[in-house]
Amino acid sequence: MGLPWYRVHTVVLDDPGRLLSVHIMHTALVAGWAGSMALYELVVFYPSGPVLDPMWRQALEACVQARNEGRDLARGGNEIIREASKWSPELAAACEVWKAIKFEFDIVDKLDKVEK
């Protein structure tokens, strides 16, 4: 289920390039829930930098092709992006940098222990 069009465009306009610049592997996940057109607008019209441009475009094209082939972007995103990195040196470099990074955080809001 995608986001309503008005919410997608709010994300695109308010967040020029920052939504996806956290982690290249998020491209497939965001394409799954926001739709590939939202990502296309974000990548093409709001590039976060000339060095990152080819990387994001390659990742997006791989996601669109995978979706057209009927593949699940949310579950197979890592594999889809890694396959695309064979043809893009920029994307391969990004995958190499990000492969060891994990987003593992402790619970932010913890209840205080009430002592009697």
C-alpha cells in the first residue's frame, strides 16, 4: 500500500535528498511504500550532490526494473541494489561503505522504575 499522493509530494518537497541519503539500501524500501515516481522526483529534481546523482539514479532504476519484474522491493531490496552495483562503480562504492553499518539502537523511551 502506497502513501496518498499528497503525502508523497510533501515528503519530496520538504526533504530534498535527505530522505534517502541516510542509507543507499533504503532506496528499495522507500520505493515500495512511497512509489517509484516519488523517488524519481526526489533523485532527479532534488539531487543531494553531483557525486551522489549517479548512485541514486542507478539504485532507483534497479528498483523500478525489479518492481516491473514482480519482485518484492521490501524483502529483496538488498539483493536488488547489490545486483545493480555490478554496473555502477558509484553504487558499488556506496554499497561497500555501507555494508558494515547497522542501525541497532536501544529503546529510546524507557519507563522509570517506581520504587515503593
